Amino acid sequence: MERSVTEADLTFDHVPVTDQSFENALTKARAGDRLTVDDAIELLTTGTDVDGIDQTRKEQVLEAADRRRADVVGEEVTFIANLNNNVTTACNVGCLFCNFKDAAHTFERGTEMESAGFTKTPDESREIVADAAERGIYEVTSVSGLHPAFALDAEHREILEAHPDPKAVNYKPPEAYETDPGTYAEQMAAMSVDGVHVHSMTPEEAYHARRGTDWSYEDVYGRLKEAGLDTVPGTAAEILVEEVREVICPGKISTEGWLEAMEAAATVGLDMTATIMYGHVENEAHRALHLQRIRELQDRTGTITEFVPLSFIHQNTPLFEHDVVSGGASTDEDELMIAVSRLFLDNIEHIQSSWVKYGDEQGLKMLSCGADDFMGTILSEEITKRAGGGYGEFRSFEDYVDLISSIGRIPVERSTDYETRRVIDPDDPPFGPQLGPKADGTPILTPEERAPPADD
């Protein structure tokens, strides 16, 4: 029997070794010069000439990043009134960092296995988003598993139905499942109600939406835009270096495929975000190469509105369970990732701190490490929670105002594209969204709804 790969077995071609010095890299960062990959490696490691993280040097990097943040965006901390409506957990790609998915065959009719996951019909998605819109939400984020019954639209369904080898294109008809997810176009249209901004269709989902065809990513994103898609989340990026992807997600879209899909989305007029998911098997050289590829993508497109570092939540994931990793990123690594993202990505204005990943206290600390955005209300967050994250799934406007004001910064409600802002006066409660079509400043949840159940 072949032995599984463990943490001790991993070797990479890209390693954090440079001819640069930490002092030179820091000087360039302070001056606002465009950094190289070697510069980023030196800053992420606090110098390859020392073992571990040097705390004095780390604070110098954080200070440089915080000054850059102040120069670029000032003292505002932004957030948004949004909803997560992930359509399905059904997936059979097998990414080893993920515990959001449920095996697709457990959703089939007649199976003896009971799935712990879910699939929503377009009608259910419409109802969920419409209810949230009544509460003042104006953005819905939707990232889903690659359900085998998903097709882009009716034409794509016909092509997949006629394919001589449906298994080769990861397709089974909707009739095979207890719940029909509809098509991607139907889900986009369902969520595009009441003026709500639809932020959906990662490059990985776009890859799934063109399987079995010769369609380009421009074709796919063009059709999705017509159906109601407004912007694209740049997740599924993980680490944009193939030797890392071969370990953590060998069945997933490639680095070049991800970049191609993102450029296509930009070509048809869709803005996007970009991410990195770090703290697993990669090293600082991989992180720096990833940042370079994101910066080059932004140089070509100019459509990335924010960059979102996502710290790997290791509990309950196959990487941890199979001893490929022993844990996630350290707090020092988290802070340096935010800071170097700010310093390296000189063409992306906004860096996000994820309270879902870091929690409140550390999430606030990231706002002094170079970040200026603090996510959104979310209302539902399944992905991190299922991976073992423990920081909840809702953040109220009152919470935001209290947290942001506590560090002397200015709470600001924003639109998805950051073009519309509303500065919030901490001395003028109650606090609720006002930017959405149905938002009138009323708190999203009532006090009764926010209270935990009696037996919690």
C-alpha cells in the first residue's frame, strides 16, 4: 500500500532563499518603491539571514505597512451589508484543504448515505436573498461546490446531456439528485432581485460552467453577466504556484487557468476581488510569487477592487487529518501577510481583514498592519465554520461601529465597488445599513433574533 505524503515529505523547487537583504527590502518598502519577489520574501521572513520571525524587524514591517495604508486610504475602515448564500456543498473535486464540500453522490436519489450538506433551488435562493434585501442587505456573495448537475444554462445542459461520456465531464442530470440546483444562469437571475449586487462565480466555477464545450471564459462570463452577475470573487486562487497546487488541490483549476478566467471576467466588464489562502504547505517564496501574479493581473486589468488574505483554517480538513500539515499560520505570519500584501500590491487600494478567520481582537489588529476593510455582515458563513473556524457567522452594524471606534478609526459603510461610502457617527444610534435599495438604517436583526437560543 502506497504511503500518504506527510509534512516531512514535502520538497519544493521554490524556497525562501534570496540575494537581497532585509534592510534593503525594508528601505524600498518605506520609500514606496515597487518591490520584487525577493523583497517580499525578505519582509515575509523578517530576513532570510535569521531563523524564525524577528520581532523587532516584524514591527518595522508592520509600521511601514500601516503608514502606507494611511497614505493610500486614510483612517476609514470600511464594511458592507452583505449575505452569503452558498448554493450547494455537493462537490467531488477533492481539494485537501477543504471541509466545506460533501461527496456529490450522497445527494443522489436512492442513496443509502445521508448527506450533511445542502443544495438550494433557484426559488430558494431568490427567497433567501429577497428576505435579506428587506433587512437592508445589498450584496450577496455566493461560492458553491461543483455539483455534477450544474450547467451554465439551457444550451450547456443540452451539450452535457448529449456528451458520449458524461463521467468524463463530471455530469449527472438533475433527475439523479434529490434537489435540482438549476443552472448557474438561473441561480444568478434568482439572486439578482431588488437591486441586490451579485458577487459570484469563481474561476473554478466558471471552469465547471464550460466543461464539455469549446467555449471561452469570455463566453461564460458574458452569459453570466447577462443573467445578473455583477462581480467575481477571486477565490479558488489558494496559492498560484503549480507545485503547491499539485499537493493541496491537484484536481482544481491551474494557475494559468485561474488567471485566464479572471482576465476574461475583466474583458466582459466585471470587477473582481483577489485572494490568497496561506498557512498550509507553502513557504514564503510561494506567497511572494502569488503576490507577484496578482499584481501583474491588476497591471493588465485594473479591475481588482480588494485583496483578501485568507489564513488556512486547518481543523477538520484532509490536509490536517492526513498529517500533511500540523497546523495553520502563526499570528506573526498572519500579520506579516497583511502587511506585505499592502506594501507589495501597490496597484490595489484595499486590503481586507477577515474577522471570520482572525476573530475580533486579531481582526482589529490587522487594521493596524495595513488592512483597511473589515468584511461584511455576512448573515450566513458556512465554509470557514465547517473547516473548524469558531468566530461566528454574523456581524451587526452596531458591532462594527463599536469595534472600529475602539481603535480610533472611522467606521464607513461601503458599496461593493467602494465608490459609495457613508461615514457613520458612533454617537448617533441605532446603526443599520442605508446604502441598499431597501435599506433605511434599521438594524438587520432584531434584539430577539440576535439573542442566542435558551439552551445555547
